Amino acid sequence: MGNSVSTSTRIYGWLLRLYPSRFRLEYGNEMATVFRDSCHDEYQHNGALGVIGVWAETVPDLVVSVSDEHAQEDFQMAKTSLIRVLAIAGIVGGALWIAFGVLANMRPAGVPGGAYRATDDLLTLFFLGALGLAAGLLGVYLHSAGRWATPPRLTLLVSLAGVAWSFAATVIFKTNFYVWVGGWFTFMLGALFTGLLLIANPTARQWAALFITLAVTTFLFNFEDWRVLFGVVAGIVVIVISALTLSSSLNRQSGPPIATA
Amino acid sequence: MTQPTDPESFLPLTPAAFHILLALADSEKHGYGIMQEVAAISDGQIKLGPGTLYGTIKRILADGWIEESDERPDPALDDERRRYYRLTDFGGKVVRAEAQRLSRLVDAARTKRLVPKTRSA
């Protein structure tokens, strides 16, 4: 092999450091092999001039692909960071719902058999929890829904819109109870249909079970007598949904999903 | 991975993706084999550099259009460290849909006399 081939291969190997590290680790050796083979073939046919020709084609490719890969890497990292923040907000939201469920069912001290604590005092917990739920659902949408078929993705968006609607109706615009109920039912139905539609997807059955449970428990914990049980269960479900998203996004640190045979 | 059922939803493909899928349409190949096949089928007009080649391979692997092959050639005949790639069933549908789309475009160009009509046998 000519000296120009081995020198070129060494220089190209050094230039591969310009690529993002994950891309380089995954494909750097292959790229170096392809470049070496190109130089070798050209050298056999056209000598050192052929190797110069390979460089003339490789340098523009290098410039464009390095910037492409960095742009994609930066976008992916920003998206992953956002998903993690949303998932953590979802976990906090679930914890707030558990607190809401427990506190709403506590009777005032020293009044055995007395009335339950007025939920109006605790609504801040509920609505902050709902905000966390919205964050958690958005995290699921950004992280996992891309691998689902279109109908469950749409129903998840409907569900998310329902939470936003009920939150905005009550906390921001302070409209009447029925506007809140409309948003809340939209959320519950959206979550229920997301779960039902995902049953058919063998890789998303855990999401199916979680969304159906979320819909049923958030419906039932509107009933005062069951609030402690279903408030806690709904909170746990929100935490599990968000924790799954967080855990999966942390596992992606090692690299994008690569299909293997 | 759940794939949308309609391959046409991915069209039009980028030239690099289409040429790589086309190169893999009849047999599995390693990176340099793909590069040579692309140059051959395009009469040397398309020369994929290593960066474009593997950047595109990364994306179409993630989309499930191609997969890495388990089978390795006889080490005596080839470098067994090379990775071989092959089309998935869905990748085959995508490349077929793109080929049909391009064929319809050529037909349209032919009716406007931008392309000479093929001589009938």
C-alpha cells in the first residue's frame, strides 16, 4: 500500500475526532475502513493523484456531515434534557396527588367521625399535581409516543389538552365548575382511549395498563369516600408513568437505539 | 418498533437514503460495498462520502428500514470485522414506494417531452 494511502488514513482517523463522540464510537472504525478502501482502490488505479481525488470528495462530505451530526446531537440532547425535567415534574405531581388523597380524607383532630377536611383547603395540592401530570404526559409524548401508531398519539394529545383545559379553566380563568369538569372528562377519556388503543401494540402494553388505570382512578377519586384510595393510586400511577419515562431517557445516554439483526 | 403502515408517508426520501436502500435491494452489503454500488448505479454521479453514508445508515437503522446482518462472510474472503446491512421488509416497501413515485415523475416528464420515449421492442 502506498505511503500516501497510509498517511491519508492516519489523517482521516484524526479528523474523525471532529464528529460527536457517540457517532464516532458507533461508526468511526467503519468510516475509517471505508476511507482506507477508497484510497487503496484509487491508488491502485490512478496512483497518488487518485488519493488526492478521494480527499477532494471527502473534505466537503466531512464538513457537511460533521455539522449535521453535531446539530442532531445538540437537538437530541436538548430534547432528552427537556424530557427528564418533564418526567421529574410528573413524579412530583404524583407525590402531590398522594398527599392530596391522604389529607383530603383526614378528619380534623379530636373530632372522631366528624366531617372530612374541606377539599377547598387542599386544592392547591391537587392543581399543582395536575400540572405535574400534564408535564409527565408531555414527557411520555415526546419520549415514547413517536413509536406508537397515530390514533393513540392523538388521544394522548387530547388527554394532555384536557388537563391543560381544566387547569386553565380553574386556576387561570377561574371559570365555573362545569368548565373544569369538561376538561377533566376530556383528559380521562383521552387517557382511557390511549390505553385501549395501545393494547393492540405488543411493545406498549405496559403503557396500555398504566393509562387505563390512570383514567379509572382519576375518575373514581372524584368521589369523596374513595378519595384516599384512588387519590393515592392515581398518584402512584402518575409517578410510575413519569419514572418509566425518566429511566428510559437515562438509559438512552449510551446512544440512540440501533436496530440489530 | 411500531411502524406507520403506509410507507408513502416517508416520501420523498433523501437522495442518500434512496440510493443506500436501492443498493441493498438485491443483497446485503458492507459500507464500502454500498458506496461502490451507489457509484455504479448512478454512473458515478453520486459518490457518498463516509460521513454522509454512515450518517444516513444511522438514521435508517433507527427508522427500522435496514438492519445489521448477523451473518458474516468467510473470513478468508472478507474482513469479518465489517458490518453488513440488509433491507428489512418495511425498508423494502419504502424503497419500492419511492421508486414508483420517481417512475410516475419520469412518466410525467415523458408526456411533456422532457425525456425521450423509450423505443418499443
